[in-house]
Amino acid sequence: MKPSLAKGTRDFTAQEVSRRKYIINILQNNFELFGFQPLETPSFENLSTLTGKYGEEGDRLIFKILNSGDYTSDVNQEDWDHKNHQKLTSQISEKALRYDLTVPFARFVAMNHGKLTFPFKRSQIQPVWRADRPQKGRYREFYQCDADVVGSESLLQEVELVQLYLKSFADLKVPVTIHMNNRKILSGLAEYAGITDKLIDFTVALDKLDKIGKDGVVKELLEREIAQESINKLDFLFSQSDDALENLLQLKEKFVGNEIGLKGVEELEYVLTQSLSLGVDIQNLVFNITLARGLDYYTGAIFEVKADEVAMGSIGGGGRYDNLTEVFGVKNIPGIGISFGLDRIYLVMEELNLFPEEASSKIEYLFANSGGEEITEALKLIMQLRAKGISAELYPENAKINKQFTYAEKKGIKNVVFLGEEELKNNTVTYKDIEAGEKKTVSLAEFLGE
């Protein structure tokens, strides 16, 4: 059988793994600096835990796991005959791969809220799975790097998460812009246009503006039975000023008497002004009134991060979700969180050539193998190097020296070490810097000291 990969998945080479670790280490360090405690949850959850949290489109993208054994044994025959997939799913599948890290986190909080100290800040870096159509920067298996705070309604949490985003991307040297909106503003817009009962349809369509443009959004709104008159009232959304505060002022005028809309404007205005007072460049923050983010559980601030110099979708996103634990029977635990898209950040850094040399995994020394008694002494020296935290290995066969050099060059090993009869006799080490082409013989003490 010809080997192949499952669609939407990838293998990672040593260099790719090292570079991904470089990104993760920077993010993890910043999570700790901001006081977030690490958490890990299982790769799969009960299907009932996940469904109904991501909206209709999200539910379709959840990878279901077939029940073990004869998963058809308890299937209702009528449902089977009529191919009723909605009813059949729950009969043949009780588990599913996690779709994101937020819902499993909410489930964890609901199960452990009596043991947690609130506000509770957690970070989580683990893979998630979505049955999406693979494309550049979008995979079916990918990592999310999340930071969430639950148990606080303070808007200072939003301000702090903006700081976390900006510091992390500054450390990675990736120029970014944070797009911001508020779900209350979107609810206010729905009320303003008289489509409160179509809020979800409205936000799902609006969230696709970057992908399908204004005409595509209008077409989808009409398909979702939103009246042309309402769409006309919302036409100003597609011609916003670059001045965030000016756009907020325009909304205040349209939202007179619109309580939820004005509340959203007030919250977003606070986050923007506080961030600016902390020295954030206004160019790094954008009030994007069309930003909706398709997940149903957001209730307040929403964020999306985009790279300035690379045509890529969002490389981060998140928002406030004040009601998420209620579905698990635990009320009054507000939350907010953001996510960093590891895979897309990697692609951006690769395109901009931002990975430093230390982000690549390289072996410092290859000990040439000439056979004989020298091998034991070489292995002893390798042990001493490793004890100092220096990577080294012995070529396993007594092969021609050209073959051993070729091996070192292909693996990116910096130095080839020769430990022969002469070196053992004089207590010295000879090594060649492959890149510089220089060969040195030094005392054993000097070699270990270097």
C-alpha cells in the first residue's frame, strides 16, 4: 500500500519541530509573566459537551468518534433506513475530538469551580481538530495556544489581554494589528435594523466579509431571510472610517435609546482608551465593526489579530463569554480568553524569515568513527559533553571519512571531531569547523573548557 497522510494533517521535520518549540516557548513564557497557570484537558470529550456551543456551522465540523465494537447494534432501524444523520449521530457516537480549548476549559471550570480561586487564569497549548476544508494556513489538526480568565467581569481583563497579544508578537518580531469589536454592538445593530430574531444569521454572514466581500454578505443575508430594508439600514457598516473613536461616536448617534448597543460602545471605548493610555500605538488597534467571529458563545469584547506584512487569515482571536459555564449547570462565572494560532504564526514567520538561528535544532559535534579502541574513549568524551548540555554523537559505523563528512553536512552538524591514536597519546582533541573549513588540535582540557 502506498503511504499517505490523512487530508489536513502534516508531518513535522526536526527543523519545523524546533521552530514550533521556539514560538511555544515565547508564548509560554509570556503566559507565565502575566500570571496564567498551565492546564491540559483530554484530546476527546463527550459529544454532548461539545455540540451546541459553536453554532450550526461549527457543530458540523466536529470530528465524531464511532463507539467501539459494533456501533450499529443499538441503532434505530427507521433512522438507519431513512439515513437521518442528526438522530443517528448520537446513536453511534458518544465521543468527539475537541474542536477548541475554550469549551473543554469551561467544562473543567464547571466541574472544579468549588476548588478554584477566582479570578482563575489559565493557559493551555494543545492540538484541536476540525473537519474543515484544508487550505493554506487552515488544517484539520492544529495547535491552539490559549489564555483565559474566568470569574471576573472587569474590563481590565480585556486591556491586559491586549497587552499580552502585543508583547508576545513583539517578542516574535511579527508586526500585527488587533481588530476589536463587541458582541453587544452587534446585538445593538440587529436591534437598530429590526432583526433581533436574526442575530445569529446576521453575525454569521457578517463574519465572512473578508472572504466573500460586501456583495457576498448581502446575498447571504437575503438567503437567510433578512429583509432588504434592514440590509439598507446596515449599509454604513461597509464604509467605516479609519478613526476608531470617530466610528464609535457615529454608533452612539445611531444607538440613541438602544441600551445594549450603547453598552457595547461604552465597553469598547474603555478598552481602547485604557490601551492607548498605556502607550499602545493607535496603529496597532482597529475598531472593526464588521468583526463578528462565528462562535455563538461570545457575549462582549471580540478580538482578531492579523499580520501586517503577510496575506494570511487571522493569527489570533478571542473574546468574552460570560454565559458559557451555564450550559454545564454553573452560573455566574464570567470569562474572557484569547488564542494564538501556532500554525499560522509559523507560516508568517517563515515567509518573513523571522526565525533566528537558535530556533533550529543542530548538533554541535560529530565524532568520526575509525574503529578500534578509540571508540570507547570517544563515547566517554561524548558523555562529558552531554553532561555540560552540549549535543554530540558518534558516527555508528567505521565508514570512509567522506561519507561521515557528508552525513555531518546534511544534518547541519557544526564540527567533526577526530580522536585517534595520536590524540589519545597526547591527551588532545582534533576537530574541524565544517562551515569555516578550519581544523584545530587543542588539549582535552581546553576542548572541554570551550
